[in-house]
Amino acid sequence: MDLSATLVNTFVVVAVGATLTYLTNDRFKTLRREIDGVRQELTGLRGEITRVDARLDAGIAAVRSDIVQIALAVGARPNAAER
């Protein structure tokens, strides 16, 4: 009688484990798809940030060049420490 009770308990545990695995497997697949979507969005955002950074660097370089041209036009000299 002890052996049959043990076998029934084992069967119940295996059945519950298999059922839980089946039910949660779809949720994990859905979660993986959502995470992949977020990764793709972050990759696109990273590219946009890189483009904005490049435009900002180019704008700052242009302003710096204009300031140097103005300084040279009014006769500014470099500091003694920069010579």
C-alpha cells in the first residue's frame, strides 16, 4: 500500500509540474518577444542620439569658428599663456 501511495504522489507531482511548465512557457515566450521589441526601440533611440550629438558638435564647431573669425577681425591677440 505504501508503494502505491508513493507512486500516486509522484504522478501527481509530475503532472502538476508539467501543467505549470506548459502554462508558463507561453508567458515566457511573450515576455521574450516584448523584451526584444524594447531592445529594438533602444537601438533606434541610440542611433537618434548619435545623430543629435553629431549635429550638436558640428554646430558648436561652427559657432567657435565664427567667434574666432570675429576675434581676429577686431584684432584680438592670444593670451601669453597660449603662446
